[in-house]
Amino acid sequence: MDKQKIGFIGTGTIADAMVRGLLASPAAVSEVTISPRNVEIAERLAAEFVEVSIAADNQAVIDASDMVVLSVRPQIAQDVLSGLTFRKNQSVVSVIAATDRRALLAWIGTDVHLVQAIPLPFVADREGVTAVFPPDPRVAAIFSVLGIAIECDTKEEYDLLAATSALMSTVLCIMASSVEWLEKRGLPKGKGRAYIAPLFISLSQTALRSQSIPLEQLSQEFATKGGLNEQVLADFEKNGGRDALTAALDRVLQRIRNGGGT
Ligand SMILES: NC(=O)c1ccc[n+]([C@@H]2O[C@H](COP(=O)([O-])OP(=O)(O)OC[C@H]3O[C@@H](n4cnc5c(N)ncnc54)[C@H](OP(=O)(O)O)[C@@H]3O)[C@@H](O)[C@H]2O)c1
């Protein structure tokens, strides 16, 4: 991959994670220009990485960069973008959640090369999975350094993956509830988490490694006839666990399709 100059408009949580991932050794980009807000995050990044410089303002980020990442919150995107001048065909990556591509292009007001992406905080450790739309080799290369890039051929695919990216809190809540359950029933503090976290890692690794086996089949394989896993799965389904999950995903997908993400 060519080492490009990358810039960030909006230096918040996700920009911080991306910059850390991109500049982990060996660095994947040659220069990183960040906007001055948030000032604490910007100054911390500039102090830690020689490749990072803080621009005077958002326009200076654009002027200094081959690829510009838009990483402000959706609520201010129009205000921020409308006042800026991008170069024709400039590479622009928007990580702004659930904001329509046509709206972004209208606010940008120039014929840029716009790609949308959903990086997750794990990119800081180069362990993220990032949905990218539309497919783009340069952008996919960036997110492949930061973990795994999944390129979406359609907006529908992209919105579907965006919906499942909203499962993170729920999965952590399942882990938290299991640990709380263990401790309330007498397991010493710390042991439950030490057990549950690797259990979830092993399950994810099994799902990743066994790509040819449908997940439903994998689930059944762990549910030995008459065994404990089969019993818990049956209780979960009988008590509406799967239905609750499906309904929650349907509702968040609707919100994404209506352009209401944050
Ligand atoms: N966090 C995630 O895991 C995640 C994942 C995927 C996508 N996203 C998307 O990424 C975007 C940023 O999310 P975030 O979590 O990083 O939010 P955040 O931490 O609030 O970062 C947004 C940053 O924008 C800065 N900002 C405010 N006004 C600005 C302006 N006029 N010009 C330039 N920067 C300005 C803010 O600075 P101040 O602090 O000074 O106001 C803040 O540092 C959102 O659209 C979100 O949907 C986030």
C-alpha cells in the first residue's frame, strides 16, 4: 500500500482509535493531520506520534491530506462540511453514522470520491472489523491494516452490517449478566470474568475458523442431546431470547434506514 497522507476532521474517540491503529509500528501512513478539536485528544496524539500534526482548522486538514476522514458527530456534519472546500476527486472517508451518502455529497458540494465506513474502537489495536461502502481498494487497504475490511456492494448490505454493529453493548451485557450471576451465587470476584471472556473468544474463533459450517449447525453441535447447552438454548428460545434479538435488530435497522443513527 502507498503510504498516504491522511487527515481527520473531528478528533474524537473513533479518530483517536484509527490514528493509534494506523501509526502502530510499522506505520501504515506517512503523515496524519488532525483537526484541533478535541484539543486534549489532538495534543495527546501529536505528543505521542511524530507523524501527527495539528492543523490550524478543518480546511487545513483537507489541504494537507490525500485522504480525509470525516469523524464528527452526525448532528453537526452539515454545518461543518458546508463551510469547507474539497478537491475534485479527493478521497473522502465518512465514518459518520447513519448519514445518507447523497446528503454528505450535497454538503461537501464537490465531486469527491466518497466512501463510507463503520470502524469500531478495536481498530486502535488493529483488531477491528470495518464495513466499507462502496467497495474501494484504497480504503479497504487502510481498514485491512486496522483489522478486517468487509466491503459492501450495496447500501442495503452496509445498513444491515451497521445494524449488527449495534450488538456490542448487548453481547457485553450478556457477559456482564453471566458474571454477575456467577458472583451472586458465590464465585469469588474476578473468577467469573476470567472464565467468561475467554469462553466468548473461543466461540468467536470457532465461528471464524469453521466458515464452511453454518452457525446454526455449529450451535446445534454444541447442544449435545439431553445436555446442558441444549437446555439453556431451549430456555432462551422459549422465553423469547431469539425473538427479542430479532425485534431489536429490525428496529435499529429501521432507524438506520431513516437516517437516525449517532
Ligand atoms: N465511537 C465509535 O465507536 C464510532 C464508531 C463508528 C462511527 N462513529 C462515528 O464517528 C463520528 C465521531 O464519533 P466519536 O465517537 O469519535 O465522537 P466524539 O468523540 O464526540 O468525536 C467528535 C469530535 O468532533 C469534534 N468537533 C466538534 N465540532 C467540530 C468542528 N466544528 N470541527 C471539527 N471537529 C469538531 C469534537 O470536539 P469537541 O470535543 O471539542 O467538541 C470531538 O472531538 C460520529 O459520527 C459517530 O457516529 C463512532
